[in-house]
Amino acid sequence: QQAIVQEMMQAVKAHDVVVVGMGMNPFPKKVRKALDDAGQPYQYLEYGNYFSTWRERNALKLWTGFPTFPMVFVRGQLLGGAEDTEKAIADGTLKALLDAK
């Protein structure tokens, strides 16, 4: 499943914020809304749903070591999931990560 990992790695290198999600899961939609409300642009990658492409998504989980979706990357580093991102927006951590050089 190297192609899906390569695609995600390229997106993470090319964009400051990347959200990796899947259909039918409410949490990617929740984190995208939080980022939209904060005025933060992001790249969104969606891989299947609960009934399809689970093998490909499993490769992403193994590569990142993060067990759930969404996976939110900021400047190439895994920030976490929806709750982690909402907390980072609220406490200013996300802005600090983006402002850091």
C-alpha cells in the first residue's frame, strides 16, 4: 500500500495543514469545520469509508502510529485527531506551530 502513503507524504510536504479522513466518519467533518471557522486553510485527503479501502487506511495507521481518523498534520508533524486539533485551535497552539519557522 505504498502509493497511499506516498500520496499522503507528498501532501504533508506541500501544505502547512493536512487533514486525512474517511467518508461516513463524523470526526473529519468536525475538524474541517473547526479549521474553516478558524480561517485556517488545509488540504483534505479522503480514503474510502468504513466499508472500503480499509487495507489502504491501515497502511496509513501503521506509518503514522496513530490509530484513528482524522489525522491532522501541521508543518509535517502529526498533531493528532479532531479533539487534539480543536484544543490546539482554542489554546493558540495551532497558530504558534504555523508561525514557528
